Amino acid sequence: MGSAKGVGVALTVLGLILLMLSFAPTQQKVFEETFVVPPLSYYYYCTTFDRKVDLTIEVRVLQGGYRDINFWVMPASEFFAYASGNAYRVYTIPSRQRVSEASISWSPPEGIQICFVYDNKFSIFESRTVYSKIVATYPGPTGELMWTGLVLMFVGMLIVAGSGDKKGGSPQATSGNQ
């Protein structure tokens, strides 16, 4: 095998590997923290997910009161209403009232800033110590890997096809009696 043909095969194989990897889901830790929420107060974290994502949200109250907290998930526009003391709406599925411990799976809408609110407004005297972790799983395909893999495969196949036997002439017919 010539060196050009070897390079072509290597590029084709690398492209195929990248193409396959583009379909594997990737995980990213979005948030992980232990924090204290004072009485009559709240703690929040806001972020935006620009593409389809599946979240795994863990909330655990480690100490304080009855080891419970309100956990609200809402668009940023609703958070501003909440923070101002006005009426607000939350996403029903991930939100929890007076939760001690929860593991929640949820897919947020794309392109909207989402706020995760740990609400201790109901408690007059007790702080709450809370641990929370949010992990995002992005389903494949990943565009960058997919396109890079396709280009490498195409270039590799072109190199292999272009580096065929170039000796010229036509093959000689041979007989069985030599």
C-alpha cells in the first residue's frame, strides 16, 4: 500500500470514528454547590440552554428546620415577578414544594433563560443548608464532530480512489500452460 493510499485509509477511518462519536450523548455539569438560604429569603441560579438538552436535577436539604425547601423552576421573566413579590408561574414538572430530597429529570425549552430558585421565604427563623447539582445531557448528533467526520471520510476516500495502480497498460491474459 502506497503512502498516499495509507493516508487516505487513515483519514477515512478517523472520519468514521468522529462521525460515530457525534451521535453519542455528552454530559456537562451545569451547577453544583452547597449553600445556605437564610429565613425569609431565596437563592437562585439562572442559565440558558441554546439547544435540546435533558437535565438531571438533584436537590437535597442537608440541615435546617424540617430539612425542606421550595424548589421553583421558571423562566427569567417569571423570576423577576417572583423577586418583586408579584404573582408568578413555575414549570410544574421540575418544581417541588417543601421538598427535602429530589432527583428530577426535565427537558427545558431551548433559548429561554431558566432560573432555578431555592425558596426559604416560608421560614421565619430557620436557615436551610442545601446541596444542588444540575447535569445536562446533550443528545447527539453534535454538528461539529459530524461535519468534521464527514469531510475527513470524503477526503480520505478521494485520496484512496486517486492513488490506485498507475502502471498503465492493460492486464495481460495468461494461459494455464506456461
